[in-house]
Amino acid sequence: MPYGHEEGAHPLGQWVAEQRRACRAGQMSGLRARRMERLGMVWSPYEVAWEEGLTAARG
């Protein structure tokens, strides 16, 4: 999700980036992290892109 993405008046892209930072810094409870994961949270877009590249290279 792009950093500037908004849902209505809510800056959702910024909020997601803040959640990623909080998780990396160890400032997010396990419960919150699990709730985000149930929504399909991608903690590292770079890791996802790397895996997609690896899959394409295998093909």
C-alpha cells in the first residue's frame, strides 16, 4: 500500500507504515500483530518482492 493512500479522510498508508515501524521496534503487542496478520498484513514489502522475484527466476 502506498504511503499516501487514504481511505476516506484516514491516512491508511501512513498508519500501516507506522504499524510496521512499531512491530520492528518491538513496540507492538503480539495480539495486535496477530490481528494485523489476520487482515493480511505484509510486514516487509521488500521481502515479498524478493520472493516474487525468486519465483519468477525459477520459472
